Amino acid sequence: MTTRVTETSTEKLYERFPHLRKIDGMWGTAECRKFIFLLMTDTRGGQRQGFPPEHAGTIMSLLMEHDRRFPQFENDVAHHDTRWGDLSRRGIR
């Protein structure tokens, strides 16, 4: 039996998207936070299909859990990245 790294249940997510298992190896790092954040961001110019709702919910839960457990990385977003709106309005400079 494998020990879970996250509180969020990832079994179904990893079963459907096995390449996302690398999240467990990166967990607790700035790189992990950036990776999860980018999963929820359209980086393909509107051509991204997106995740099915149940998996998108798991990814969002992972992002929120990571931010809660490792708050030092929460605002670690590229300053030029405007895909999530005006970062200065969220207190990120």
C-alpha cells in the first residue's frame, strides 16, 4: 500500500492521467505549485480541452491544499502572467 502525500484523494485523477503522478514527487515545492497552477490555465491559445469536472475539482483541491500547507509559494506567480487578471489587485506585485 502506497502512502499518500496529499490529503486530497488523487487515485482517480492519476488513474485517468498517469503523467500527473509527478505531483507527488514535487509536492511541497514552488515547482509543484506552478505546475498545478498551469494545469488550470489555458496555455494553448484557447485550444485546450480542459479536464472533466471531477478531475478539475481534484486539481483545484490540490492547489488549495498546497497553498494552505505551503503558503510561502502561494504568490509565486510570474509577474508578467496576466491570464488570471491584474495580479496587483490580489496583492501580488
